[in-house]
Amino acid sequence: MPVQLDSLIAVLEGIAPPAQAAPWDNTGLLIEPPTARPITTVALTIDLTEPVLDEAIAHGAEAIVAYHPPIFGGLQRLVMAAPQSRVVLRCVQAGIAVYAPHTALDAAAGGMTDWLIDSVGPIDGRRAIQPGSVEQPGTGTGRVGELVDPTALATLVRRVKAWLDLSQVRVAAPAEHAAGQLLRRVAVCPGAGGSAFEALQQPVDLLVTGELRHHDVLAWVARGTSVILTDHTNTERGYLGILGQRISAALPGVRTVLCRQDRDPLVIR
């Protein structure tokens, strides 16, 4: 049966507690319709673009969970001429609620970052690179751990591609890793991992993230660390299916749909 918006918010906050979000982030309920509507369908997306919104409306969604906040620091006015604000205005006009979990979902135990580190294989000693509060063990920014079985880079690349459903990734490696030396210690971060990786306290053999600055890649390779880059949202999108399952399990009367118009803006041709 349908649920009210506050029930959906309670479930989302249970999955990704707002207190775990980065202080600079804009998470939580970002758009509340002026008139409350029972929620039967929730659309899931990484980025709330106009094609995604069109698809969500076609699905009859009363709510959208947009991982990246569609309202952020740069939004200063609501005018139809600007695509970002046009999306916000259209959501209000259509009576669609929008909730963004972003870094709260990254940091949560069993959230996006834990899912991402599973891409390389079984991990021992999994922990956050930058731990969250002591009241919430197992949470925080990034993850680092040791592979149960040391593994060659080529095998890890294949695992990551299969996990993320990608045909190609970008790889930078020191000569010994390219030659087949086994890797053990791995760190991951969804999206852009540069600042998280700077907080690593010990050397690692492999970094997995969406994007890093060119000179950071060079510096990591010079330290003896390999890097796998997938482009930003490719480290995030695969978790949406799991998030949808978690929402549906908590709210059996609510249908969740993955927006197929949501995709990384960069493609390799």
C-alpha cells in the first residue's frame, strides 16, 4: 500500500543517517511538494537531469532519490532558462519529492563505499580511511583493507570491470605491478577520491575511484601504488539497485525503479 513521505524519509535516514554526511554536503529532503501525495513509486538516479526527470514522471514516481544533490552551493536563482533550476521547478510543479543521500550513503555501514570495496574481492580488516563518529563504528569516508588472497593487478582490473559492468577502465601502474607482482592492500572511494586518499596513514598497493587529478595519479604511481579510474559516477551507479531493494524491503507497498536515462556523461569511444 502507498506510504507517506515521512515514512520514506525515515527509511532513507535509517539506511544513510544524515549525521554521517560530510559537513560541506547538502543531503536529505531537498524538494517537498506543496501538497502531500501518497507514495507508490520511487525513482532512483545518480544525477537528476531533465531526461531522468522525464523518465521518472513517465513511471508515475511521486518521489525521486537522487544520489547527487540537485540543489547545491551554486544554485542562486530559480529560472526556467537554467537547466539545473528548471529541474527543480518542474519537480515542484509535478508534485515530486526529491531526497539526496550522497555522502551519508557513502559513509554508512553497508553503504556505497562498502559495496565498492567488494569489487576487488574478499577483504580482511576493512575500515574507513577517515572514520566517522565513535557512536557509529564501521562508518566514515573511504575504505581500506587487505585482500584475503594477494592478487595480480590484471585480475583485479577484470574484477572491477565485472562488478561495475564496464567494458573499460583507466589504469596506471608501476612497472612491478604491470609485470605481475601480487597486490594486497587496497583503498577505495566512490566518485572523486583524491582528498580521502590523502588521509591514508600507510602505503597501499591499489586505489580504486572514479577520478583523480593527473598529477595525483603520477604521484601515486611513483610511490608504488596502482590506480584504477572508472569515471566518476561509474563507482556509484551499481549501488542503486541495492538501495532500491532495501527501500522495497522496508516499504513493501512501494515500487522502486532505476532510471535508465541516468548515465555517466563521459564515454570512451
